[in-house]
Amino acid sequence: MRIYRAGALLLVCVAVTFAAAIAQMTPATPVIINVKDYGAIGDGIGDDTAAINRAITAIPPTGGTLYFPCGTYLVTSSPLPIRISHVTITGPSTSCATLKASGAANITMLELGGGSPGLSQPEFLASDTTANTFTVGGGGLAKLGIRVGSYVLVSDAGTPSHGPGSPLISDQQTVKVTSVSGDTATIENAFSTPFTVLGGSYVQKIMKPVVGSLISYLAFDATSNVGTGTFGISLPLAVSSVIEHVSVTGPQGGGIVVDWGYKNHVHDVVCIKCGNGTVGAQSVMIRRQTFTVAKNLTVTNSSSQSVFGFALHQVHFSTVQNVAVDAGGANGRPFKLLRSSNNTLSYVTANNGGGGHNGISITDKSTYNTFNNCVALNNTGNGIITFGDHNTNNTFNNCIAKYNTQSQIGQMAAWDGTYTDFYNTVNGGTFCCVRAVHRAVVAIYSDYTTLTGAVITDDQQLARNGLLVSASGVTVQNNQFSGLPKLHDIYVLSGMSSSTYSGNVTPDGTTPAGVP
């Protein structure tokens, strides 16, 4: 009998243990918070702000789904920011749910992001970074609570990149810590640029990032709101989170802002007439991100706006694909890359920029970026341009720039008049048809630039030269020129003896020509 009882007890214990293991392996039923269960009407007339806030407050701390059934949900002030990980904010896949901002208040229609404080106090580097480590002094890592799995913003001191009195701009990169030894941390992958002690570099921990959250299948309409600081979606301090299948229309402050993050995705997004109220407003701004993905984005603005289109600031090791910006004559750069490195950008289109601005702008120490099949059409400045300090080692493969007012692809001077955009490469592509009297279809002013396999032409002979070169160590090979003034297919102002010109088709003159 005792043996039987012991066996029975063993069977019971095994059964209980097995049941507990099954319970641990089976995910909990997701909590769905339906905003209509908390009083939201969704008729576009009654104010649903308070009801939405009640629903947000009901989201469990472990996450859940905030669900908007089909309808139009009027908000007259900013809904409560959501500071919880593993939250899905969504409507039906037919995208029939709309948040509509009304009134004169500055509203952020949806904010999902890390909690306060966002960033820790800074700890300065004790030595220069290596390829993938940083070191602070005096127990700084422990003081900030930086351990394996922490997300850290590394920055240097801001510098006035465009001369005295211009805004300060820093090199910044969000990194993930994979190991810690004393006051030295190793990061996932690598630093995109060195951070140095002499540069005043420092680290800050992202204190409470949101992780694994999703915003999808929602529309945001601010056409009835006149707040100049109104925004559509804000996603700060987020990790492995997604914005997808959303549209944003009419917020004057900006459409979508994604800031301080790691491995976030933004895809299948439409932004119409986003941004016009604040100085330097961006329709879509992705900033201080690493390993982000942005694809299938459409930005459409109008001539009544003074706004930038799509901006990538301090973005590294990321992928951008199928981003189309039609500025519609808006007074602002359609596409801007600033202090961003080691990115791959495919099928980026920047058209119809107004106010004398360029189509695709690569600025302020953006390096090792690759543009594939980019397009710049009908912009009132240059088509594709590098300008600022040291935008080096960028590659443009099979890009097209046509009908822009000035050079179709070229280089501009930094604020002090120097040209330091070295080692850039243009492979293939078509560059045609300036729309005002201008010095060249293509301009090279920085040393060690390579131009190969391109088609360079002009349809109205408004360009004085096909290619204008004033640089050393240049390689110009196997390009085709046509439609240009005689003897000005390739016109070299300096650096002739140190450069290579070969295999070019130059029917309009025996080129290259030297200084007259």
C-alpha cells in the first residue's frame, strides 16, 4: 500500500509539474481594450478624448491591444501618452478607424514611447571608442545602471556645422550593450563613427524604453485643427517597435517623428500635407536610430507649405526602400540625410522641391551610404547634392536626376568655402536638363570623386558644361555626353594632371579642356 501511495503521489507531482510547464509555455490571452467599451462614440462629432484616455489607462502594465473599431474619433487635446511595452494600437485591417484632431490646441494625436526620465545623466568617455567598445571612468557604467541588454545613446559635443551662430549638431548613435567588463561596454555591431575624448563624447542610458509595440491600420486627420505644433504620431525611446499601414493628413507640426531608438520599423505609411506650422518642421522625421527599416513611405506636400519632406538624422546601419516625396513646390528640402552613415537607400524619389531647395541632400558628415536607383526631378535647386563638411565615401548607383534648376548631381562648399566631400562614387545613371542657365549638368569640386558609366546630356543647352571638374585625383571613365556646347562636354578647371579621363563619349568637343 505504501508503494502504491508513493507511486500515486509521484504521478500527482508529475502531473502538476507538467501542467505548470504547459501553462508557462502557453501565452496568456491578449487583453483587448475596445475604446467604445470606455465611452468612445466614433461619430466624428462628439469629443472622444476622455473616453480614449480611460481606455489607455486600462491597458495592463504587461501590455495589450488598444482597439479602435470603424469610426471617426474626435480629439481636442493630446490623448495620454502610452508608456507600456508590448502594446498594439490598431483598427480593422480595412483602415476604417480615424483619429481626428479638432480645435486650436497643439495636439500629439498618438504618442507611444519610453517613460520619464527618458535619458540618464551623462557619463563622459575615459578613452576613445574602439570599433565596438566604449569606456567611462569612475564606476560610471554601474552608476547609470548600464548592463547587458541596455540601450545607450552615445554623443559628442555639438558643433556649429554651418559656421559661427549656426545650430549645434552632434554625432549621435543609439547602441545596444552586449557585454560589460568593469567600465568598458561592448556593443552589438559597431560604431558608425569614432567618438573621442577630445570631442567631449559621453553616454546616456535610455532609461525606460518601450519594447515590441505596434501602431497599425489607423488614419490620423488634423485638417480641422489649426495648432501649429500639432503632430500625428510620436514614437520616442522605442525598441523593436513598428508603425505600419497608417495615414497622416494635415498636422502643422509634423506627421511622424521616430526618435531615440533601435531596430524600429516604419512601413506602408502615407503622409499628406504634414507640417507647416513650426520652423524646420518635418513631414516624416526619423532620428537617432540604429538598424531601423523605413520602406513604402509616401510624402505629398503642396506649394502652400514651408516644410521639409523626409529626414534621416543620426541614423546608422539602416535600410530605406521605396520612399517617395512629392514636395509639390513646398519651401523645404524633400529628402535630407544628416550625420547618418552606413545606410542603404534604394528607390528614394525626391521631386518638386520649391524655394530654391535641393531634391536629395546629403549633409553634415554623412558617410558610407549607398543610394540605389534614386530619383530627383523638378527641384528648384540641385537634384542630388552633397554639402557641408566631409560627406565622404557615399555611392550612387543608377540614379536619375532631371529637370532640376541647377546641377543634376554635384557638390557644394562647406560654410567656410572648402570642398571636403571626398571619395564619393557615381556609378551609371542619367543626368539631364538643367532648367536655368547654370555652370554644369554635373559638378565635381571634391577630390577623389569617381564618375563612371553615366549619361550626361542637356536638352536646351542651358548648361555651360556637361561635367565641370575642379578637384584632384578624379576618375571619369566610360561616360556618354550629348547635347552640350561645343568643347564643353567635360571642362576641367584644376587637377587635370592627377586625374584619369578615359573611355568617355564626347561628340560635342575634344574634351577634357583645360582652363582657357
